[in-house]
Amino acid sequence: MSGPVVGKSGCTFTVEGDMIVKHLLWDMADTWLPTYKKLREFEPRLVEVYGYEDRKIYMKYIQGSTLLDSMSVNYYLEACDIMKNIGIYCLNNNVTFINHATQLRNFMVEANTNKVYMIDVDSFHHY
């Protein structure tokens, strides 16, 4: 990726070292990052977020392709398992912190490991 890339939401993405930085057009709730980090402890196949500051989300860069571009039944079932675990976490913790954009393009298949990650972190909201 050379220079900023504009996503479907109008946000831009840049790469800084081993991180991808998503530049948002809106502010995230103060509770977003602590809740996301707790959820990720439960479901580590959510992409790691290093920080959030000034409408920028700093997260691990995953070299690979989207599930949309790498579809297989096994990858699809892994994505479904990630979503199921998010629901289980919410039930166990009496919280509704759901990703409202669970689309195939919001999952990455890591090139070296074939591990599936959910990447669209800013679509997680409290409901």
C-alpha cells in the first residue's frame, strides 16, 4: 500500500511500519477501546488494536486477502465461529457490543498462517 487508500466508508488507511492506521471521520465512544480489548482477550481472532487517538485506530497489519477473495467453506466456518464467540462474550458479560458490518470483506485470511481475522474494528458499537 503506497500512500493513503480510501475505503468504502470514506475513511482512509495508511501503513506505518507493521501497523495499519485507519483514519476515521467520526469519534469513537470512550468505552470503545477498553471494551474491544476485553472482547479480543476472549476472541483473539479479532485484529489486534494497539491504540486509538485523534480519530485514528492503530492496528496490526495483516498480510493476506479478504475472505471475499479467498473463500472456502473452512474459512467461512471460521468467520462464523468468530461471530458466534462475539455473541457468547456478550451473553456472558451482559453487554451488547456487536459488529454491525459482518461482511466477507471484513475478514482477512493471513497469508503465512491461513488464519482468519475479523478486521473492521470501528464497526463494533454498544447497542
